[in-house]
Amino acid sequence: MMFLIPWLFATSALAITPEQVLKTAWNDKTYLSFEEVQATDSKNPLRSVDGFVSTEDDDGDTKSKIGLKFQFKSWPEWKTGRPKGTEQKLLRNTSLGWALKNRYNTLLLYELNRQKSEKLKDVIKLAERNVQAQTLSLRAGRVTSKSFVSARSELVKLKRTLALLQQEKQMLETKIQVWVPSWKEGELDNLNLISIDDVEQSLKETVVKGDSLTKKIANEEIEQISQELTIVKGREKQWFKGLDVSQNRKNDDISYEVEVTVQLPFLFSDDLAKQKQNELILKRALKQRDIEETGNRLETLRVQVLNLIEIYKDTQKLSKIQASSLDPLANIERKIVEQQEELDLLNQQQEILSLYLEYLLESEILNNSPEKNYLDKSLKALL
């Protein structure tokens, strides 16, 4: 007993919870990269300032020149810049939401993979019993060879499905180990999944209004494209380009010089600038079309999930209708059908919860309130 207790303690110490996996979202490289993003829309009218110094010896006379070169932004570039704080905050929060959703989806697939595998193993046992019973009945002449072949094919199909689930589990474990390198296989606590009724109640009680996250990001992109287009046009039409101020010294004589650089737009045609403008105009039009085609993404997701929940409930009702039989073969086949219906319900549950996570992301709930586990029935805290 003295040796057993430390061993149990060491084993439990290696186990991790779903919340520990979700907390790694705050260490996501994409999320952290936004800490290094710098503001780009300075109100400084100068594009660059260069200093220069030159000296020259002309037949014993020393000439020197020192000065500054000022390169100016165009008027639209200087005055139409939008502050990047709001956009950067949106993208930073979005990157956290994306990181959380990725981990939520992985945990969801891992938990349902476990439930499906357990259910599938039970179905395989029933299918093996069915093949054995079909074999005996075929020898006794009570069933046809077609029924026997069908039962055996179904068994092979179920075993193939289980093998695919095992492959999926390995892939999910590899993914989790990237986030939590200390994690060992088979030591992730089960996820206490929220029920479909909880999801339905949440969607009906808390209707989120406003634009979806996707639309907000798209609108920001359109604003950025429009700003870039304004700048490109402004540079093409810019008259005042630069100013040079210098001090000239020859022996003891000092003079000052001012040079102004002016661009004459009407004397040339910048085809590259026009091409850039055309590209930006097309890019903006395509982005606007995408927004129009997407429509109200939030409401679409909400209605889609609620419709799937109705289908899920109808499937549940149908699966509860059971008909017993005195025929042992018929009873085995009925039990197989019941178990497969439960597997189908798990697949429907996966689709519903995956879309629900998409809704949480699009409604910015994951961004604005990321501190709890939305897949857990008790909404366990992450932070």
C-alpha cells in the first residue's frame, strides 16, 4: 500500500483537463504576434527626412554644404489615415477566438470519438453474434445466403469505421500534444458536454444582434482597401513632393539655399499607379460582393442550428420506438439498428455543437468572454 499511493499520485499528476488545453489559446503564436503589430497611420506629414553633408576643395578654397531633405506625403495620405487601434484590437481578439475555437473543436471531436468508439465496439459485438447466428441458421436452412453475406459485410464495415475512429484519435492526440507537450495519451479528462437542450435554450434566450465577426472583418478590409486607393490616387496627383534646406559655406562666406521639388501630374501618365488603382477597385468590389452574398451570418447560423436540433429530436423519438420479437435473430438485428441510431445521434450532436461553436465565434462571445468553457455543462472557468 505504501508503494501504491505514490504511483496513483504520479499518474493523476500527468492527467490534464479540457480547461488546461483551452488555456493554451493565450499562448497561440498568431495571437501573440499581434503584440508586435505597430501603428501605421502616423499624422506626421513627412514621409522621410534625410541629412546630407559635403565638402569640396577648389584651388585652396574650401566649400562645404550641410542640409536636410524633407519628403512629404500627399495630402490624402496625410489627412485620410484612420487610426488602427480599433482594427488591431478586433483582429487580436479574433485571433484569440480562432485559437479557442480550434481547441474547442479538437476537444469536441476527441470526446465524441471516445463515445462513438465505445458505442461502435458494442455494435461490433452484436454484429459478431449476428454473423454466428446467421451461420447456424444458414446451415439449418432458416435463412438465405444473401442474409448471411449482408450480416458479414455489415461487420466488416463496422470494423473499418472503428479503425478510422482510431486513426482520428491518434491525429487529435498529436494535435493536443503540440499545445500541451507534457500530455500523455489516454490521460485527458472526459469533457462533460453540454446537452442539445442547453444549446437550444441558449440560442432562443440570447439572440445576438448586429454584424457577425466575419462581416466586421470584411468591412475593415474594405475600409483599408479604400484608404489605400485614396493614397495611390493622391500620390499620382501630388504636386508638392519635397523640400531641401541647406547651408553653404565658402571660406568665411555663408549662404542658405532652399529647393522645392514639384511634380507636374499633367505632363506624365503613371500606368503602374493606374494599374494598382484598378486592382484595388476590383478587390474592393469582390469583397463587397462577398459581404452581400453572406448576408446575416449570425441569424443564418442560429436558424441552421435550431433546425438541426429539431431533426435531432425527431430522430430521438423514432429511435425510442422499439418492437420486440420472439425470433432471436430479429432481436439481435433490432439491437444493432438501435445502436446504429445512437451512433447517428452522436454524429448529429457533433454537427450541432460544431455549428454552435461557429455561432459563438461569429457573435464574438468567444472573443469578449473567453474565460469559461462553453462546451462544459457547468461552464467551468478557464482563467
